[in-house]
Amino acid sequence: MPSADLILAFLATAAIFAFIPGPAMLYAAAQTMARGRRSGFMAALGIHIGGYVHVVAAAAGLSFLFHAVPWLYTAVKLAGAAYLVWLGISMFRGRKQGDFDPSGMGQKSGRRAFVESVAVEVLNPKTAIFFMAFLPQFIDASATFPVWAQFLIFGILVNTMFTVADIVGVVLAGLLIGRLQRSSRAQRLMRRAGGAVLVGLGVHVALQRS
């Protein structure tokens, strides 16, 4: 295994990245505002599961494809951006005033949030690039553990820390919902705010150069 100093440096750096509000945390919070706490937690779980696709890709070195084939990176990025925009617009148009249940919209809504979130994370090439750029800084080629195993271990730790941060975002958004749950107008505004966040994230992803 890498040295204790290297592991501590990795944990500290990963925690900083994880708890600075980013797209994943905003996405999970938006799902909570639009569909309720259950959907928010299922969204965080979906992002977590989707993240393992990138962890395995980093361990296998597949992320180098995005550097070797630039058009592939662009295609995946735009597909993910379009999906986010579509989800946001769906939240605007999906339900009428008074139909929204802020405590959660049942099993169907939770499953839908989970499936959507897995797709959003898998279609995010920046996650693959992040793992491929960040993890090698803490890989010890001279350690007894093979490099691919170190990639997997560190990737799992990073993915878990990001998920904890996403859950914090869901809890905070849930507290906001709890305060406003008796107002149908506020519920409608929260749903639209959640949709606006997703559309904004999609546009942001599409316009980013790399």
C-alpha cells in the first residue's frame, strides 16, 4: 500500500474537492427540490453507482480515449448536457400545481430519479477525466499493491466522499422543503427552481471547452 502520509494527503485533498459545491451536489439538491427527499437520496445513490463506471474506466486506462479521440469526448459531453436540459424542462412541465408531494412522490419517482442519475453520471466525461487526472497523483508504483488495485481503492474512496457531500446537499434541500411544504405556490416554485438548476447545469456543461 502507499505510505500513510500519501494516504492522508489523498484524503484531505479529496475532501476539499468533495465538499466544495459542484454539479453533482447541485443536481441532487435540484432533484430534492423538484421531487422530494426520497428522489434526492435516490439521485445521490444513482450518481454514486454511475461513478463506479468511471472508477473502473480509470483503473483500466479507458479515460485516455477522451484524450486520444477528442470528438468522442465532445459527443459524450453534449449528450449528457442535452439529457440534463431535457430533465430540467420535464420538471417544469411534468406536474400541475397542487400535485406535488414534498415528502416524496413514491416508489416510481424514486426509481426514476435513480435511473436518470446513473445516466447523467455515466454521460459525464469530466468525471472520467477527473479520476484519470487526480488519482495518479497518489499512486505509488513501487507499492506492493498493483497500480490498478490502487486506482480502484482510491476511486472508491473518492466516490464515497463525493456521495456523502451529495447527501448533505439533499438534507439541506430537504430542510428547505420541510419549511415550505404547506404552500402549494412554494412547492411549484421549488419544482421550477429544481428544473432551472438542471437546465443551467446542462447549458454549463455544453459550453465548457474541456
